[in-house]
Amino acid sequence: MKKLISVVLICMLSMVLPACAEKQAQPREEQWEISVSCITDPDPEAYVITYGDVTVSSETGILTLQNRNDFDIAVHLSCDGQEEKVFEIQQGGVLAFHQAVKGAEYTVGLHADVKEGTEIKLMVYDGERAEVHK
């Protein structure tokens, strides 16, 4: 009888302990990959912003912007009722925008001094993180 109780207890512990050891699931932070083709104006002095078709929002209050190009870019974040934010990010650089309004949707525009048709790439993360980009 003692052996039966011991076996039952061991079986129960072997099922319960792994469940206790599992980490509690962390909420997944969002990320968006934005890519646009550069558009230029015939006027060499014109500053043209190309907007992507993706809107981004933050649940953390922080948006991290990662320049995935081998040239500098300007990122424009527009949100209804707020002044547009403009960030200059060096090639391969990362910038964290700590004053993002939680839950607000931002439209992302990109500008770079490159020839027309050049692809401009940006990764946006909700939260203060970025992945290594090669």
C-alpha cells in the first residue's frame, strides 16, 4: 500500500513541477517592417516624404525605430491631433521614442537623400528593444 501511495505521489509531482517551472507568458510586443520606394521631386531643393501603408501603435509608450539602410534617413511620425515628430537616424542606427501615446495610431513617413526608386527600410518595435540587423 505504501508503494502505491508513493508511486501516485511521484506521478502527481512529476506532472505538477514542470508546470510550476514554466515562465508566465509575457505579452508579445508588436513590430512592423516598413519599406517604401523613395520618390523625388524635379526641384532639387524639395523635401519629399514617402508614407508607408502601415500604421503603428504603442502599448508600452515607447516606439523603437531601427534604420535598416546603409544611408541616413528621416522618420516622420504623424498622429491625429498631435504635432508631427521628425527623427534623423544614421545608417544602421536605432532610436527610442519615449513619448509615444499609448494606443494612438501613428502613420510613418520616410525621407532619404537617395536617388528615386531606392528602397528605404525601417523596423518599428513597440517597446524599447531592437533586433540585430546585418
